[in-house]
Amino acid sequence: MRTDELDYDLPPELIAQHPASRRDESRLLVYSRASGEVRHCVFRELADVVPPETLVVVNDTRVVPARIRIDEPRGEVLLLERLAGDEWEALARPSRRLRAGRRYGPVELLESLGEGRWRVRLAGEPDGETPLPPYITEPLREPERYQTVYARESGSAAAPTAGLHFTPELLARFDVERVTLHVGLDTFRPLAVDDLAEHHLHGERYEVSAEAWERIRAAQRVLAVGTTTTRVLETLARGAPLSGRTELFITPGFEFRRVDALLTNFHLPRSTLLALVMAFAGVEETRRLYRLAVTERYRFYSFGDATLLL
């Protein structure tokens, strides 16, 4: 698949700059892969459209306050992943003006890893700002709105945004199981190749308890909340250990072995996440859904609306 096949036209005003006033008031586009039927709902109606006997699997990672401003030169360090002890992998800018061995606020740069990535040493625990994506330009009044209500395991550089729509009351209506995948570099790294086959995903850490995987493996039907949850489940379904790193890159033609339904937001053009959605729903079907979402004025990206693919 060529990267330009992941393009689509999106009016800038449809990029959501803030979350809905209440989490479950976002809109929900429901698509049946079997019939081709499309329904327009509100997210609080999710329990009414998910088939019975469905196990809902969520990613309980928690976003680290990982954006650390630096004054001279003016820029920032974005913590991506703890390596060991007080050492982290990070993105730093302006990378060309930064020097190994120098300290910038609480961060000491140890080694350049290329592509703007650095191995750094952090004094203390992360105590920066919420690392919002670059397409969100308005300040976030409530940092907890960039966390899911079930976030527990700290370690992500970005939120698993499909889960941002749940309230505790709505979540309680489902049979829920948890996995953990800490979102890292590839959330921020655009596709820079013409052919998807040439793109390599950086590994991301995941962990699933034996009890959780046994329930997921035996479930009659599984709804994965988000692309990160999907990658964990499909990694395990291929015999991977219950904890480790996954580099699974899901593109059209992929055989899904454990995910029966997918709940996700609307993703950026030319992104690995959009490729995953196309693999699940079909290339032309996804293009049709995205055109419809634009026509119906759905809100896109992290704080935008959701789609349920059945």
C-alpha cells in the first residue's frame, strides 16, 4: 500500500481543540461491516449498540506529565519512555542546537539517538506539562480530560484517545478487561516513506496479566477500545509473551485473530493508525466513512468523536 492512499481532505475547523463538555456526549458513528449499515449515535448510547456477550478490553495506561520546557535555547524535551532508573528516551528540540553532556533544567542530555531522539537523565520524577499533540493549539483547562477514567499504569507519552469518551457510569454497563500498552514515539512520528512496507514501528511496551488474557482468549466476542488495545491483543494472539515490546504494524490484508469489533477515533491522514482502521474495516469502506464523517461535521482526532466498527 502506498502512503498517499492514506490521504483524505479534512477542513481544519473539524479538528477538535477541546473535549466535549461531558465525556459521553461526543458523537458516535456506528458501522456494520456485515451489512454496510451506518448509524449516527451519541457515545452514551454505546451500551445499546454493542452486541450482548461482548467483552470490552481497554488500555489502562496513564499519560506522564512529560513535556518539559527549556529556556536556552528555547525549546522542549518530551519524555517518551523510561529506560532504567532515572534514564529516559526523549524527543528534544531544537535538536541541532542541543549538546550531549549539557543540563537543561531537570534534564541532562546523555546521547543523541537520531531523528530528534535522545537518551536523557531526569532529576526526580516527571513534573512537566500534559503532552498534547501538535494539532491541538488551545490550552487544556483540565489535564485529567487527557486521561481515561480508568487510567492506572503511568508510562505513556500520549493518551489512548478512544477511551476518553467513557464515564465511570457508562463503563459500569460493560464486562471490562484491562491490558496495558504505553504509547510512545510512533504517535508523534509521521510516515516518511512512499511504501508502507518500508515503514518500521518502534517497539512499545505492553503487559497483560495471565488472568486477563485467559478471559480475553475465551471470550465469545471482543471489542477493542482503541488501536493500542488492538495491537496488544493481536500481538498476543500470535503467541507473544504476556509482557514485552510489540512492533506489530497492522496494514490492509492483516488477519485479525482476536478483535471482533473496534472502537476508535478519527485519525490523521498518512498515519499508521488510519492504516490499521483500513485493515479492519476495508480500504474503500474507510474512505467512505471518513467522507461521510466530514459531510456530517464530526469532530476529528484526539478530542474528537468516535466510530464503532462492528
